[in-house]
Amino acid sequence: MTDLIVVGVDGSGRSLRALVWAAHEAALRRCPLRIVHVVPSEHEYAATPEGRAWEQSHRDRGVLAEAEAIAKDGHPGLEIDSTRPHGAPSAVLLAESEHARAVVLGAKGLGGFGSLLLGSVALQVVGHASSPVVVVNHVATGHHRVVVGADGSEHSQGALAYAFEQASLRDAQLLAVHAWSHPGPPALVSAAQDAEAMERRQALDEWLAPLREEHPGVEVMEQVTDEDPVLALARASDRADLLVVGSRGRGGFRGLALGSVSHHLLQFSQCPLAVVRPRPRRTAA
């Protein structure tokens, strides 16, 4: 099954916020929700191996039971599946991403899915997942706006397509931001810089054109600015329900899974952040 939303939970408040976001996303898409709680290899609550196993088993079942109850309460008709796999959280979630429309994580947790926002688990999942990964730190609603960063790269094209889909799904306005840092003092504006800004605006129009045709009902706003992309997108996220970026842009080194812009926005975004990687191309048999 590939038409589902996967969410990682660990009982923390932030993972429950991710659960609420994921349940709403699944309800919007009318697809199943899969709740995943990875069972840790060790636990410190009991002194004996038998006691640790018993207490951990009951705690994990409680985490899943609570998560299922919250999701069902918010969306009574939602199809929900839950699982408690053993293993490394990043490996489990990366495997889940191969069959999901999106993987949703809380920004921080109790030690399973994101004990550190920029720790190895979060970075591995965001940087290597087959599906988009949505990191829920601040929950924002009511803005009716999706913001997407665009730079013309392959990853950016994937982000644009996902952002248009999200805006259409949510009946929201789409703000496409193309920002770049120009060398030299920003106060010195030259004719050459004016010409560059015009070229960049035309490029943004070209990147957006086919998606505008595909989603004619989406209202699109454009922002082209000579500004650090992280600052521009973080500022725009303060007035958005969702921020969408590609996992890497034009400025990254080939082979790196996560670019500096998406990496920094994991920390600075003021709304849920969707990081999109291009789907792997399937080779003909």
C-alpha cells in the first residue's frame, strides 16, 4: 500500500502534535493513517530483564492506544493502522517511507524518533526518505497559505509539485519564494542587479507555469528577493500553515542528502516543514 500517511509517535507532546497533523492530512486525502512506535532495545524502568520487558511492553501499548484514540476522536471515519516494530527508528521509518505519501515526525521526542531536532535520526529520515517528510514543530492553522521555496533545482521542482498539491488540497493560497544572497552590501543596487532580479522573476514564472495549468484553482503569489533564503523562508513561514522545501538546492554538494537551507529551516520554521526529495527513478527491467 502506498496511499497512506505514516506518523512516528513516542508519547511526547510534540509527537502527539505530529499525530494530530498527520491524522488531519490523512483525512484530507481520504487515505489510511499508519501509526508507528518503535520499541527501544533497552529500558531503564525495571531492574531485571523480565521486568524491563514487561514494563516496556505495557508502556508501548499505552502509547499506541493513546495515539489511536486521539486520531479516532478527531476523525471518526479515518482508517487507522498501528504497529510496534523493533529496530533502529531511522531504519524503520525509512522503510515505511517507501510505501507512504508522507512520513510525519515531531520536532523532538522522548528518545525515539527525534530526541534531538538535528540529531542523526531526524537528519537520516529527512535526508533519505523516499516520501516527503513533514516535521511538526510549531502547529499553525488559519493562515490558509502554503509557502514553498523555489530555485529551479530538481529537488525544488519536487517541492513545487508537492506544494501545489497541498495548496489545492487545503484550498489555500500558494506563496512561491525565490531568494538568493547577492555578494556585496545589499544597499548597493546596480542596473546589473535589477536585470538579474528580472531574470530570476522570469525564471520563477517558467518554473510555476506548468503547475499553474495543472492546478488552475490555486491562487499563486510570487516573492523574488535578494535575501538569504533561510531568512526569507523562515519569515514567510510565520504566516503559513505549511512550508515546503526541497531537501537540497542548487548550492549543495552532490551526494549530500540535506542542503543547508532545509537543514536550518528544521530549526527556524514557524510552521510544519515538509522536506521533499525527488522520487527515485525506476529503471526498466
